[in-house]
Amino acid sequence: MIEDFEWEADSVNEIKAYIALIPIVAAMAQENLPYKVEGVQSNDVLFANEPTYIEEATELAHELIQRATDLAGADVAAEVEDEAEEAENKSRALALAHANLALARVISIACKPSPEMLQLVSGIIDRARSRAPSSEVDSTTGFVERLFAPPKSIDAPDTSTMNSHH
């Protein structure tokens, strides 16, 4: 339906639609769904981890990510005729930067951490770096790094809160 809808030119709404669907599809592929409706058999019961169901949901999530990534990577027109077009370009560039940051956050939440996903997310953040405020880019980068960081060892002491003067 997203592909068939006629989106407003220079709008990021199509990108936002794909971004909104990614966590929904990722949730559908979970072993146990995070919600239940009393008296209704949900997909985790109906499909009981059937490999084909999980593969299809995973493929759909990857397709949504690819479409959002492609659209969010669109170039903004380089040459402008007047100040109004320049303002529109700046506005579109900022909207694309925000869409890229939102996409990076959603991929980080919805996808299994892997070097490939980290590379993809890092590239998406880099696209936003020149257009979005550095505080927003830094916030998203920190968020992604926390999600993709390897789990802390139970045996190792947490030195992040230790006073360096000891």
C-alpha cells in the first residue's frame, strides 16, 4: 500500500511510513509476542516458530529497511533558482537527516545486533551528520553504541562509576 500511495513530492512521509512498519514486522517474528488478546490465538501460537514464517517476516523487515534506507539517502537538489528554493532545500535536507536518525534508531532496536547492522546504521548516521544538529547525531550515535555494545561480563567490575582519584 505504501508503494501505491501518491506521496507529496519532497516529503519524508513515505520514509516515515516504512520506518514505522519495521518494529511491527520485527515484533511479528519474535518467538513470543509482547502482547496477548484473551481468547485469540496470535501468530506466536498459530505459527509456533515455523522457519518459513520467521524467514518471511525477516525478509519483509529487511525489505522495509532497504526501502527506507534508499529513500532517506535521496539527494537534495544542488542548484537552486532563488532564496525560496534554497530554504526548501535546507528544510528537505534537515527532514532527511531526521529521517536517517530515526531509521538508525529503529534498526538498532528492531534488528539483531551484528557487525553488518552496525555498519549499516553507522552509514545511515553519517548521512545525517552534515545536516542535523550535532547534539541529535551524538545522541543517536550514543544510543546505537549502547545497543550494539557487547554485554558486560558479570565477573568484570563496572569501572564506569569508579572515582579516578582512588
